[in-house]
Amino acid sequence: MYIKVFSIEKTTDNSLECMLKEYKKMISRFSVIEDLVLFNKQIAKAQTTGMQAAQEAYAKVYEPHVKGFNIALDVAGLQMDSFAFSKLMEDAVNINFFIGGAYGFNKEFLQKADKVISLSYLTYAHKIAKLVLYEQIYRGLCIKENHPYHK
């Protein structure tokens, strides 16, 4: 299995990096995982313009990577427990997770995703959302492999 996590975070804050590295290491027992940060000047500028411009900028940077099984993380997505999350990874070989931006995704991008899920009704900073996602990926893989971590 090959997992890619796409985000558009500003990479100036490294306070959670140690924990992310630890989860990447644990995940690597079950799957290859790649972290791709795609923040650019166009996104930075679009976010100051407004919601529509920001959503278009997010879609533009993410769309070339919509290949394989694609999961968009959006506050309006389906909420699920860890067992249902684990089932998302049951048959997939290449999984892409896309973490929504400050304004979420536009409808066109969400329609290109195979699944749209929400980590919570709460809004998280990208680094925190990514950390929660990594923990759930690890938990889901442990459930899938019958590893005792999830108990």
C-alpha cells in the first residue's frame, strides 16, 4: 500500500514534527507513506482575496494528484469511527488524502474525490489535522492487520 497525504500548510511551525515523524515510522511497518506540502504564493494570495479564490487555488494545486483512491478531508464530510475509517483502506493500493484549506474545498474538487470525510466538526490547524489523520491512519492499519494498538 502506498499512502500520500497532501496539505497546503505553511511550514514555518515545526512544533509537531517530532510526533508526525513517530507516526510515519509506525505507519511504515504496514505501508509506504509520503507527506506532500503544496503551499505556494498563489494560495497565499488567494486566501487574502476570499473563499472562492482560495478554493480555486487549492483545487488547482491538488487536481494533478487525484489518482488512485482519493479521500478529501472536509468539515462537511462524513464522520466515521476508526473501524469504518480502517475499511476505507481495505482494498486500496494507492490512497491519497487531501487536507482542506482554510476555506475548505469547492464542490467540483469534492466531486472528484472517492470519499469525503471529516475528522471532526471542529476546525483544526493543518499540522494538528495532519497529526490526527496520521494517528487514524496508523490505527486503521492496525485494525486491518489485527495489531493490538487500537484496543
